[in-house]
Amino acid sequence: KISYGTLTALVSLVSYFESPFSYLAKALNQLYQSKVSQERITNLLALKDDEEEENITDFDSIIFDSMTFRYDERIIYKDFSYKINKGDIIYIKGDSGKGKTTLINILLGFYSYEGKVYVTNKDKQYDISEKTRSLFAYVPQENVLFSGTIRSNFKMFYPSISDEEIIKFLNEVKVYEELKEQGGLEYNIYQRGKGLSIGQIQRILIAIALASLKPILVMDEFTSALDIHNEEAIASLVCSLNKTLIMVSHRNIKIVKGYAPFRINI
């Protein structure tokens, strides 16, 4: 038997021991999180810059030769073979999660695979890797604009580009007139394009890709936020360019008459 006062004292003493152990458990959790973050940052800083052994500026074809790709045990592509010739318009259609973006990541040299995927140019072959990325201009499905002005987003990739050239590319994708009302090239946007509509962001990203003057234009779900009128206008524009075009979508895109894309259903 103990008195009320003894019980009160005992409970108080337990709290003195309990609190430090509780703080210690939280501190250990933060320590392990910090260790993982430190390892990731160290690995990132240790990455070497891409080194191009040969400057590849043109191509004749891209060939998938019995390519197989899997996530762990799940096979996405098995013995996939296809040839993309210079000037082709390729339309890749399929439901979400079927491997459309995966195919783009393979083309850009981000994923390893079995089999062969290579670029041909004047009787030479170049395996798809970081060395062949110089052929591609890529419009992702995510909003990847940075905080700053419209001009600074172009200058980040092309430091020597002039205002006249920026306006030219923005006009080509039918977005400059809208931006003029908001401040034109001086309009400040926030991270990931906050302050603009999704449709405006997509068209600005397409304009940035067009400014690269690369021979292959890859567009991943590029019309997902556009109305029918703007979708047809952008599709007409990109199809009329002197580029090899690879479009990815999970829905039917109306292609302008005169341009018959090769369709890959996934």
C-alpha cells in the first residue's frame, strides 16, 4: 500500500524518465532521415557531367531491335522492334500505366534495357545513351517552369536568345497575345508555373522546346489541358515543322489533314 502523495511523486518521476526517451526516439528518427538525405546529396554531387565523345547533331533512323524492358518482374516490353525514320510523325497511344512515358525515357537514355536501341547516321550506329540526347527536344507532361519571368525561363536554356526570337516562338504556339495582357516577357511566375493556366504552361513549354532547334521533338501528353481549338492549332503547327515528331497521348488527337502519323498502340 502507498499513500496518495507517494503515488503522485512516482508518476512525476516516471514522466522525468519518459520524456527524454521519447525525445531520443524522435531524434534518432531525424538522424536516420538526415543520413539518407546526406547520402543522396553526396551521390548527386558526385555525378560527372555528361561527356559527349562525338557531337551527334543529325540522324537517319532510330531502331528498336528486340528490346525488352521490365520493372522488377513485370515485363513492359518484350522483343519490341520498330524503326523511326527521319521526318516520321509517330503517335503513341495507350491507357495510363501502359508504358508510353517509359518508352520516351528509354529513347532519352534514362532507362537500361535488354536488346538494342540505337541511332543511325551516315552508316554509323550510336547506342541510345546520354550521348544521343542532343538529338531530342522534350516537352514533359509535368509543369516544369521555374520561378522568375517568362524571359528568364527561356534564357535559362538559351542564354543568347533574343526577345524577338522568344516572342516568335510564343506566337507560334498562340500564347503571346495572352501573355501580353499579363506583362509579356516580364511577367513573373512562381515555381512550376503558378500564376498561369495549365494550357498556357503547356504552350510555353512547347515554345521552349521549339527554340532548341533539335531535329526530334518529343511531346508527352502535350494537349491534356488544351481545348479542341488550341489542340488542333498546336497539332497543325508541330506537324508542319521540319522535324521528326513523337507524340504521346492516352486520348485521340485530331491530326490535321495532310499529315498521316504512324500509330503505335500500347
